[in-house]
Amino acid sequence: MTAPTFFLYHERTMSKYIIRRLFLFFPTLIGASLFIFALIRIMPGDVATIILAGPSGDANFTEEDVVMLRERLGLDRPLPIQYLDWVWGLVTMDLGNSYVLDRPIAGEIKRQFPVSLELGFFTILITWLIAVPIGIIAAVKQDGLTDYILRGIAILGLAMPSFFVGLLVIMGLSITFNWIPPLGFVHLWEDPAVSLQQLLFPALALGFSVNGTLLRMTRTQLLETLRDDYVRTARAKGLSERVVVMRHAVRNALLPVVTIAGAQMGLLFSGTIVIENIFNIPGIGRGVLDAAFNRDLPMVQAYLTYFVLVSLSANLLVDLTYAWLDPRIRYS
């Protein structure tokens, strides 16, 4: 097959692959929305009663007040109608008002999204800057003391949940250095120094378990790649080990790591629920926990749908990137 013919064939198969993945994306999103809607509705307790009872739970109200509030919130309508109205609101970005805050949900998400986005960006950046180089070192130093130590750190990261790592970070800084990172949040463009102090340690705690996964994956894939024929050929040509590893082996070894990184995105964003509350960061993670405690159903539905959309989009982007980087994969 000549070069122009190959690239034409690759372009056509790539287009078919993108269309197939998009057709898979939307049914998955619809199925997830049905699951979220059903999950919220089977939760015990009546929302109208909880709202009327107030924060203390002992406010006085009558059964007529409950009925009127259920009618005002639309909770008396058939479930299929409620679901269709909610989906249409998602499509038109009209998510309604929060039951508790009495403010537009879209406005709350718009305010919280940049905060979680900054935290997620720093987490991904730190994860790749730490996990990939350490994985390469562990592969190059296979079965040595350095390899065993680094693999032990990776296993420790897999075994420790992010909330526990976050508490250890705060305790370690306060006990060892008598210093606690400034809690709360300041955007990077407002005060870079304070923003970095606020985001660095939550990002380290959030990315610790992801670091373990990427480290082990990088090490395993690089060891397999170093045994391939083209790597042995590069060594036979007299190239230095550094050039063989970094220029020839690492690039191909990182392709499966990209896929694993996309799969870890859902875990990373779900971890923000705990980390943002520990470090008092006013992002999506903190908002979903507050909404769940207050039984604010529209807010919880919107937040859960956001997490699903982010995870599906990340997986779709990784699949398309992987297919673009490696034309040898089968699109079927």
C-alpha cells in the first residue's frame, strides 16, 4: 500500500471510528441520566417535608403546606414527565433553581466549575510530571533497589484513599513544619502565590493514587517496549541507552498509559468531593456534598450528570487521541 493510499484509508477508517464512538457516547449518557434520575427518586424521605422542616428539623408545618410545596416544585407530576422536563432543561442549560439556595443551578455550577477545573489541571499536571519520569526510572533500574522502592511507593498510593492522604498532608505540615496551607480558594490570576499554595497540596493528595497507577503502567509498558525488535536494532546501531529509551521506547510505551489516564479521570473528579471539603475549596466537589446533605434534588442531579459528562468526555477524547497517535490500531 503506497503512502497516499495508506493515509486516505486511515482517514476514512478514522472518520468511521469517530462516528461509531459518538453513537456510543450519547446512548451511554442517556442511560446514565436515567440511572441518576431513578437513584435520586428512590432515596428515602420526602423532599417537601425536609425543606419545610428546616435545618433543625422541627419547624411547624401542615400537610396542606407539604402538598402545596410538592405542587410548586413539580414533584406531584408523573415521573416520566419529570424526567423529560429535566432532560430538556439539561439540553437548554435551564437547570431550574436550587430548592435550598433558591438560586439558579446553572449559575452555581458556572461559579464552581473554574475552581474544580484549576484543581483538576494542577492534579493532572503534577501526576504526569511525577508518575511518568518515576515509571521510566523504575523500568530502567529494573529489579534494583530503586525499582523496589518506587514500586513500593506506587503500591502505597493504590492502597491509600485520597481523603486519608489529604488528612496526612495537613497533619504532616502542621506537626512537622507548624504550618497549614491557606484554606479556601483564590484564582490563579488574582494572586498566583496564594493560589499555588492552596492548590499544590490538594493536588498532591488527589493525585497520589493516580500516580501509583500511572507509575506501574509506565514501568510495565516500557519494559515490554524495551524487548521489541526495533529497540534491539537501535542498540545494535550503537545508539546510547539514553537515546534508545527516550527517543525510541518511551513514545510507544506511553500510548497505553494515555488510555489508562483517561480512565482515571472519573476517579480523579470523584475524589474532588472529599478533597475540596477537607481543604475548604468551593468547587463542584464541595457543592455536591452540600446538596446531598440538604436533599437538594435538582442540584444533586445536575452535579452527578456533570461528573458523568466529564468522565465520558475524557474517555472519548482519550480514545480519539489514541487512535490518531497510533494508526496501527483496529478501528473495528
